[in-house]
Amino acid sequence: MAWRLRLTLGHDIYHLGADHDPDELQALLISAIRAGGAFIDLSSAKDGSVLVLISAGMSMKLERFPPEDLDNLASQVDRHEDHDQL
């Protein structure tokens, strides 16, 4: 089964497609932190090109979800972002 990923960096949330390997992404994040900081490519067909600077001390969370849960996750994020703007 191809898992979908949601990466939260601080207050920014990135929904990543099945083309991102969870183990490879985790290894890249750890490598960037150990190197003192590095840009990680989070590009996807949906969101386009996104490079994110990863460094020590950042709040981050990497979550894995079955593909069928993606629509539910996206609607939760939309409601959360609307609430933050009030």
C-alpha cells in the first residue's frame, strides 16, 4: 500500500504524494539536521516546487496515512486554517 505523508514544520503543513518514500524522507530530515541545516525538496505534482530549509531546533512531525484518509485530512486542515484567521 502506498502511504500518504503529512509533514508539519512549525505551523506549515505539507501533504506529500505517494511519490515521497517515508523512510527516505525521514533519512533526509535527519541528515539535514546533523549537517547543521539543508534544503529538502518537498515538490509534488499537486503543490509544485517547494524547497524547505531544515535545521536543528525546528518543530516537525512526519505522519503516515493510508491514501483513502487524504481527503479527510485536507478538510481538517482547511477548517483549522479558517479558524486561525478569525
